[in-house]
Amino acid sequence: MRVALVHEWLTTYAGSDKVLAELTKIFPEADIYCLVNFLSDKDEKNFNGAKIQTSFLQRIPFSKRFYKLLLPLMPFAAENHDLTGYDVIISSSHAVAKGVITTPSQLHICYCYTPVRYAWDLYHQYLRDSGFGPVRRVLAGYFLHKLRIWDLRTVNNVDYFVACSKYIGQRIWKTYRRTSDVIYPNVDTVYFSDKDIPRENFYMTASRMVPYKKVELIVEAFTKMPDKKLIVIGDGPQFRYAKSIATPNITLLGFQPGSVLLDHLQRCKAFLFAAEEDFGIAPIEAQACGAPVIAYGRGGARETVVDGATGLHFDTQTAEAIIDAIARFEGSAGQFDRTRIREQAEKFSALNFRHQMQAFIDEKWSEHKKSQSPGK
């Protein structure tokens, strides 16, 4: 069978791109279709030599810098991927990739990270935080209204949905009224590994410092606990604010290479995570290093962090809730076994992902071929 892998865009080698890379290991002969590709030659090597084809958006001047502003053109660009000649289309989608046009003889499986969040459940927050003036806000609202209509129409192009978590499976049902199977994304549990060294007396977090990650809440919590040390790895729009409120017990390291992140995960007392993520790879990387995770108990972390066994949950995104969770953690720190924590992370290994996706696709392809046989 000829396989096409459809992805939104390739601009940085991050979470969804690593899932795409694993799909190229399952299907080494597959071609990749995306809207734009601005990866370095080094990052492109992660896709095992797959041919990468882009849309007309790639040729628009300055698209590398402003590709997200081309969102109004993205549905049209996705529909213009010519996928005739392929048997199986696997879309890796959080925005428009699932909207590619397929024929009845083709099998289309969508690996869904989320329905388009800024068009659906985060619509009002997106407009509120956009900084747009009244006219641009009305225009953006009108376009997102059109995007919702298009998004619902293209649901019928998908034969099967695979959700990246149970949480996203619920959102797929809420938004599209479609059921989905859950296969968790791959996490590099080979690179992120435990080390037989004592844990040190500092907490840490690591994240892109954007508003929904809520890193500033963690920093705020530690400004009220001057006897506890926090190390923050990551950069982004919220970095300046976090630095402005940080007290001497808080160290902000900014962006750091993977080796520095790994070293801190192997030594920290616990890892803090305050975001409501669709899945959330960082808490699993921490657990792969044997570190307990103190996480906001909604979204993907509710499925990946076992409350009371591999970490603790807190119920509200407030500094006070984080302070309370740390107090509870320090009162029961002896119950967190690093071997048990590591075993939890192994459930999300790349090997497990490949096995589960391969089995799912083979099963659905077999069923599809039977349905295409004469007399069916």
C-alpha cells in the first residue's frame, strides 16, 4: 500500500513533528505533505529520507516569518494537496491537515492532537488575548466562524480518528460527534532516563513560556516559599514577567539544550507542571528520569501522572494550590519510588507507539480492502 503522511507545518522539530517522525519509521516509503517546511537539514534527517512536499504557501514571500498569519489560506492549501495514487492517508492534525480531499477507495486515518482549539473551546480566549483592535477582532471572529463550518464539513473526509489522549477523545466527540481510539504519542524514554544518583533539594519546571503554560504561577508560588529552591528552564513571551517577580530562591535559566534539561531532571526533587495540556510530554520526560511530578490535574497530565504513586495532582491553576501540593508532597515524599515512576513513563515509549499504530492501521486497512471487494 502507498502511504501519504499529511502534517500541518514543519517549522521546529517539536512534539507533533516527533510523532510524524515515528510514522516514517512505520512506513519508510511514505511521502510527507505539509503546508510549509522551514526545518534545517539536520532536523529533516529525523524523517528518514521521506520526500517532503509543500503547498503554495511555501512560495509566498516572507512566509517563513509570518506563516501563522496565513491561517485564512490554510484550509484551501490543505485541500490542494494532490493525494491521488495513495492507498492510505494518515493526517497528523491539530488544525487543517485532516481536511485533505480523499476518494472512497482511499483510507483516511486522522491522528488528532486536538480539534482546532482557537476556533472551538478557546475561541473567546483567543480573541480576548489577541490584542486586536475592534475591526481586526470582528474580522478574526468572522474568519474563525467560517473555519468552524469548514472544520465540521471535513470531518466526513476522515474514516477513523485516533486521539492522542482520552481527554482529546472527549473533545473530538464534543466537537465532531465522532468516536476515536486512543494511542498516546511517543516519548523518548531512551534519551530521558534515570541515573543512580541522589535527588537534590530543588524543584524545577521546563516549558515554553507562553500564557497557557502558566509558568508564572509556579514562579509566583515560590516567591511565597523563600526556603524552597526553583529552577526554570525555557524562554518565551512570559520570561520577562517571570524574571521581574522572581525572588533570590528562583533561578531562570532561559532556553537550554537537551543535555542541560536531562541533567536537571535526573537531579531534581520534583518536576512542576501547571498547564492544561492535550497530552503533555514534559511530565513523562520527567518521570522517565525517575522524577515525581506535581501537576495540574486536568488534561493529559491526569492520564500520565498517577496521583499518589508517580506524583501529585492539584485542582486549580493558582499559586495557592501549587503551594498546598508542595506541602503535601514534602509530607509524603518517601512514598514515591523512582523505579515505579520510570515504569509509568515506559508506557509512552516510542516502541509502544509504533506497535500500537502499526496494529491499528493494519487492522483498518484490512477491513477497508474487504469493504472495497466486489459484492460488498
